[in-house]
Amino acid sequence: MQKKNPAKRRPERLVVTLLSLLFLSTAVFATVKYVFRAPELDTDKPVVTPDGTASADADRTGTDEPDAPGRTRREYCYNILVSGLDDDNGGSDTNILVRFDVPNKRIDLVSLPRDTLLHNEYRNNKLNFAYAKGGTELLMEQIENLLGIPVDFYVTVNLKGFIALVDQIDGVDFDIPINMDYDDPYQDLHIHFTKGPRHLNGQEAMEVVRFRHNNDGTGYGTEDIGRIGTQQAFLKAVAKQLLQIGNVKNIPALVDIFYTYVKTDLTTGNLVWLGNEALNIGTENIHFATLPGDGSGYYNKQSVYVLDAQATCDLVNEALNPYNEALTLEDMDILVP
């Protein structure tokens, strides 16, 4: 079969979509708990599947994994893929795996660099190609193969709700990490900020998280990894503000934004349960990380982000493994040129 050439991306826009997703997810959690007064769920019952029925799928939500001999799943521990989509080009350049570990009262968010090298059958070996090639299903499959863990659910978002969401919560207090001085007339993008604390409205927040480098080439040094650090810090600032429910003036408007821009295979019942647990866990137990590696790698005539195999295995066991047993490098498919 002839392979399609991936469309040209604007990764800085895709960053925004992922941030939007997490903000909107938090908003709907808060809404369900405080507006609809959903009944408290019994956490001893199985998690509900996307069609609203009790799950019988041992491959994803059961306690025994037939595709992982000798391993058992921890109850109420889930991996959720959070992706940002670019409507103009159909790509998913920004992805975060979220492990929701209820028994240990911990939420881990691990960023997957867009150029992460994959061992696959396609001409393009970068992670950001998977969605363009086969949508969410292929993206989840490639991540599972890479890291040796199940990806239980997905949530994707369109970037257009970002400004509206930030403005709806009256902006966000954020410590801008570096001076930003960038103009791109082609995209009508103009980013000018001085390092330090500032209250950002929606438009300003979008500019900060899209920033890669200054016009003179200075900036983060490592554009993708440096920008991921800013994204993670900004996400935590927003999560902290959103979880302080008293600061949210118009919850119904946030719900409208969520249902307009977010797609997921989690049901409303799933979101109710997860949202309630997220509020109980609190922001002090939210942890951020990035797959460790080297962005200067080169493979198959491509510039790629090559994972540090052992460090990646260690991080997966610490922040993403949903099994009771530890994973090893033999369980993963990490290509190191």
C-alpha cells in the first residue's frame, strides 16, 4: 500500500491543544461534582466502559492481562492518553500520558516528545506521524508497543477552546521562564514578554506556550524539551486554579467549552468518578516528567528524539506502570540507532 506523506505541521499550535484539553477536563470534573451533584460512586465496582456497561475487557480494565503473562493490573490505576489535535493539518504533535493511580493518590503526567523515535514498519519513524497515519487507534498502539504498557483511554482536544477557557477563569498567574521576543508575520504571531511573574489572559497564555525561540535564535536551547517544561509548569498553575472551585464564576460556560472541543472514549460516568478522585488527590500529588532522551539523534534520514532506554524503563515503572510487577527493557521496543 502506498504510504501518504505526512502533512506539514505547526507544532507550536498543537501544544496549545493539549493544554486546552487538560484545562477543560478539569472544568467538567468540577461541574459534575458541584452542579449536577452526581451520586458518589462505589469504587469497589468495575469502571464503566465508554458504552456505559461494566467492563469485561481484560486487555484494558480487568485485573488480569492475558497479553502480559505473569502480570496483574492494579485496581483503579489507568493510563489515559491526552492529545492535542491541529484541525488545519490533522496531526497530533503533542501527547501526554496520564497515569491516574487512585489507591496511591497520585497523578503522573509524562510528556512524549513529538520526534520520539519509534520502531515501526512505516517510512516515518516519529511519534507525531502515528496519528496522521492511523488516528488515535494507531497512536495508542505505537505508544503501547514502545513502552510496554496499556493505554486504556484517550482524550483529544481542538485548540480553539484554549483562549476561551483561560479567559473564562479570568486568566492565570504564571512565572514566565525566559525573555520572549519573537515575530512571525506569516502566522500573525507576535510574542513579547519579559521573564518573571505575570497574569496572563487567554491570548497571552497561548503566546507563551507556543514560544520556541527568539528571532535571534536564543531561547530554551532545546526547543521542544524547553517548551515542554513551560507547558508542564503552566498546566500545574491552571490545575491549581481550577481545583479551587470558588474561583470559577461560570461553570456552565466551562462545560459548554468542554463538550464543544473535547473528544474521548471515557463516558460522563467515568469523568464523574475520575473528577471526584482528582479533587480528592489534589494538586500537590500531581507529578510531571518527560521521556528521557537526546533530541540530536538521526535515523532513516530523519532528525529524531532517541530515548535513553534504561532511564525510560525506570521512568515507566515509576510513573506509568499499571501492573503490580515491574517492567523490563524486554517488555519494551525502544530503538536506539
